Amino acid sequence: MGPASADPGERTYDTVARTLHWLMFALIAAQFAIAWTMPEIEPDTPQEGLVDWHLSVGAAILSVAVLRLMWRVIRPTPLMAAMKPWERRLARATHDTLYLLLIVLPLLGWAAAGFFGYTVRLFGVLTLPALAAKGTHWAEVAGDIHAVLTNVLLAVVGLHVAGALYHYFILRDRVLQRMLPGV
Ligand code: HEM
Ligand code: HEM
């Protein structure tokens, strides 16, 4: 809780929530950079280089998403009390969609990894079981949906960032500061 909070006594995101939020941001940025640079994945593409990085970073994203959701259940942070009803509805819908995508998108990628016969490892730490056997038809479809949903994620993140900037530059309230380190 920052001393300069507009409404003293109002809860803001704690250090754990802020750390997980920006860790997730860094992982997603890295994941798009990897995915846009890695070779097109075909049935005979070997699991090496950036393709292997994509699987590991993806496994990290899924892990952090689960941690974040658990933290949100233990220590939920209410939206700022001063927000208007339409702002609350839009913010809640955006946050819920983001959480949903952060779980569903990696799960579909994990299934697609099975289709290609890849082994998903969280770097050297943990090996995840295959969700589907190599060549399974539904897992190939999962890969197609995975590719489409990455664009949906980009669009929803864009809306989310526009909301943060709207609060900072137009409304000039402290919504953005709630998520910044040390403010
Ligand atoms: C939020 C996390 C993730 C993002 C943003 C992401 C992003 C992407 C993008 C942009 C592509 C290229 C799609 C295209 O061809 O147009 C891709 C493909 C792929 N990703 Fe991910 N990915 C994520 C998580 C994962 C995870 C966790 C796995 C596996 C453990 C994974 C496995 C794959 C595979 C196998 C493909 C090839 C799919 C196909 O061509 O059918 N991804 N991903
Ligand atoms: C990959 C990109 C991002 C993802 C997936 C993401 C996801 C989320 C989620 C799920 C929440 C809701 C937290 C909760 O209440 O449990 C949240 C809150 C927030 N995010 Fe992001 N975020 C991203 C990038 C950004 C960026 C770039 C900014 C700033 C420009 C930002 C600013 C905020 C702010 C200010 C809040 C708190 C909103 C409030 O007080 O209600 N986020 N984010």
C-alpha cells in the first residue's frame, strides 16, 4: 500500500501480485519474440533451438499463470472503488479473459507439442507428460487453435494496456501506479 494512495486504506496489489504480473509480461514478450523468430513448425521440425525454447518458456508461462491464479484466490485485490460501473465491467471482463487465455493457450500448445512428438520440459527442471500421442488428430487441431488464440491474446493485451494508459493520462487516477513497483 503506497503512502501516496489517493484513497488511504484502499488495498492495492501486493509485492507478490506485482512481481508475478511483470514476470508474466516479460515471459509473454519473450514468447512472442521466440515464436515470431523460430522456424515454422512442421511434422518433421526437430525439437531444438528456438522451438525448444518456445516449449520451455510456454511451460514457465503456464506455471506462473497457475501461481497467479492461486495468489488471486488467496489475496484478491478489489478494483479501485472510484471506478464507474462500465469501467468495472470492462476491467473485470478483460482480466478474466486474460487469465483464461494464459491457461488455455499454453494447454493447447502443450497438446500440439504432443502432436509433433515433442517432449515439454520446464527448462531442465521438470518434464511434463504428453497430453496427446504423436500424430493425434485433435492435438493437431489444438495447434491451429493455439495459433489463432495468440492473436486474440495480443488484441486483449492491447485493450488492457489502452485501459492502463487511459487511467494514467486521461483520468489521471492511480490505477496504473497500483501495479508499478514501489509506487
Ligand atoms: C502464452 C503462451 C504462448 C504464446 C503467446 C505462444 C505463441 C505461439 C505463436 C505465435 C506460434 C506460431 C503460430 C503460427 O504458426 O502462426 C506458436 C506455435 C506453437 N506453439 Fe506456442 N505459444 C505459447 C505457449 C506454448 C506452449 C506452452 C507450448 C507447448 C508446451 C507451445 C507450443 C507450440 C507449438 C507446438 C506450436 C506450433 C503449432 C502449429 O503450428 O500447429 N506454445 N505459439
Ligand atoms: C502480457 C501482458 C499482460 C498481461 C497478460 C496482463 C495481465 C493482467 C491481469 C490478469 C491483471 C488482473 C490482476 C488481478 O486483479 O488479479 C492485470 C492487472 C493490471 N495490469 Fe496487466 N497485464 C499485461 C501487461 C500490462 C501492461 C503492459 C501494463 C501497463 C502499461 C499493465 C497494467 C496493469 C494494471 C495497472 C493492472 C491493475 C488494474 C487494476 O488496478 O484493476 N499490464 N494485468
